[in-house]
Amino acid sequence: MVSGIQVESLVLAEAESRGITSWPIWTKDVSRFDWQYDAAEVCYLLAGRVTVETDEGRVEIGAGQLVRFPAGLACMWEVHDPVRKHYRFES
């Protein structure tokens, strides 16, 4: 686990049964940008492939994965293939 980022593979049917598919959707084209998580985020990638880089290392994320990012995390997102994801911020 890099910088507290947790990644879990999850089939769409399971995401549906957990209510994840009712969360808002975020999309992003191929790009590279800095990001700071003010609150913890959980997201489920429907499509795309990204590399998230922190001071501790890199995490590869793709479609079919549920990802948890901790509050306070500073990172660089590199979107290799356009992303479509469900997301939810946690307090």
C-alpha cells in the first residue's frame, strides 16, 4: 500500500449491490495534474487507466477497481486512458 491508497478489484455487479453505481460520476481525458485530497475519497473506475504518484511510490489503477484515497494525500495523477468513475467523499 502506497501512502495509504487501498485498491480492491470489484466486479460491476458487486459495485451495484453495494450502491456504488448511485454515486456521482467524474470523467477526465488523458492528462497529468497535481491533486490534494482534503477529504477521504472512495471511487470505482468504470473505464480508464491511471497512475497515481506520491512521494512513497506509484499506484496503477484501472477499470473494475475500487480505490480509497486518504484525506491529506498529495499526489500526481497521470491519466493514460480517459477515466469514468463513480466517487464519494467521506468525512
